[in-house]
Amino acid sequence: MEKPLPASTRPDKSHVVVGTLNEGNDIVLYVKPAHRDAWKAPAFAPALGLFVSRGVPVYVSCNDQTERIY
């Protein structure tokens, strides 16, 4: 991606760690069970919107269970 993600996506603020799958073609959002829905927070919406608007598949992973959300 050509521009950095918003500061609101920092893991210490969002409780979401952004990674990649499939040689960087997909995004995976790692969350802890205590913050399972952190990726749904309004502060994370700009980052999620960026991924989705570019057609990048997005997954959420919690406790070694991964599911595609977009």
C-alpha cells in the first residue's frame, strides 16, 4: 500500500495486529480473545475500508482460528 495506515491502527491502540497471508496478497487481523471484536471498532474502520476498497481479502484470526470477513 502506498500510504501508511492511520495511527489508530497501532496495536497498542486498536488491539489488532495487521499481518499478511498468501505471500502478502491477503490481510489477516490478529486479535486476542479479550478483544475479539476490536477490528469492528470505529477507530479501525479507515484501515478496514482501505483494504476492502482495494479488493484485498481480509481475515480475522483469534486463538488460531481464522475466518474470512471480506
